[in-house]
Amino acid sequence: MPTLDEHRVSAAADHPELARLEARTAWDFPTLPQPIVQRWSDEPVLLLDRRGEPWQYGPIERDPLAKDGRTVIPRAQRRRLAAVADVPFQRVAIAHQLDPDGPVARLIPQLRHGPRNCTDDVARAVAGTVPPCPGTAGMLRAVDGLLRGGRRRAAAVADVLLDPLVFGVLAPTTPVHGQLCLWYPLAAWRW
């Protein structure tokens, strides 16, 4: 599964609260993959990964490919998300791999200097549209398990141009813009 680990830092070395949270989460939910540590953003973000590939990520509720507030995901990934529905993620994020020759091409020189927040309109422009796929013909409802328990969680789960990723996000407190958080890769697929 690809990851957005461009900004990965060691939770244990420099962030003891995150290290404790990661250890507790690993104990309670041993099947979760290892998280990356990345800052939460309330806004869409554009960045280049280690290989220089462009990505857009942000809160699932601001997914640029969502239609009527819902995002389409393949059946196998829905099952994976349902399997982790009992994990008390505070936020859910989606990342979209972008076509480097598409609309984001003109922004790549700026992204070489680091991630950039962008507007929802820019995120929609660079993300493109959901490609037609027979396995995802119908719109899917929000992943109900991620919303259980009255905790603030995402209202939908998502789709993407190339490789989309869905992350469950945890922090010692409810994530706020700019705060370092644990990002657990939960589902990925290639269109």
C-alpha cells in the first residue's frame, strides 16, 4: 500500500504523547498497520512524496471527488473499512495520487519547496473526476461503522484518480489544524 510518508517522523523519539498513543492503539488493535506521523490539516493539501509524485490530501468531508457529500469506494475496500469500524478514529482523511501531467503540473515547481494548502476549488481541479469502474457503479453510503458511538468522524469514504488512500487519524486530543497526529492507512486501491 502506498503511503504519504514524505513527512514521517519517529513518534517514539520526539513525541512521547504520540508514542504512548501508538503503543496503546497497537495493544488494543493489533491488526492495524503502522501509522505515519503527519500534521492534521483542516484544508486540502498538495504535496510531493519522496519519489516526486504529486498528491492531494485532506479531511474526508472535503474530498474533492465526493458527489453529494459521498465518496465511491470499491467493495473490497469497504469490507476493510468495516473491519476497523470499532477503532475510535477521531478523524478520517483521504489522499489522492495526482496525474503529474494533468492540472497539477503547473504547481509542481512550488510543491518542490514543501506542502501547500489549497482551496476546495483547486483540489477539485487537480484531482479530476472519478473514473468509470464497473465494480463501483453505485454510490456508496458513508461507512456507518466509522460514525458509530457519537464520536466526530467522517461522513463518507472515498475515491481517486490513481491510487487513493483512506486514513484513520488519532491524536492525544481531538486533532486541530497543524497538530501532529497518527495516520493509519486503512484502505487503498488503484483505479
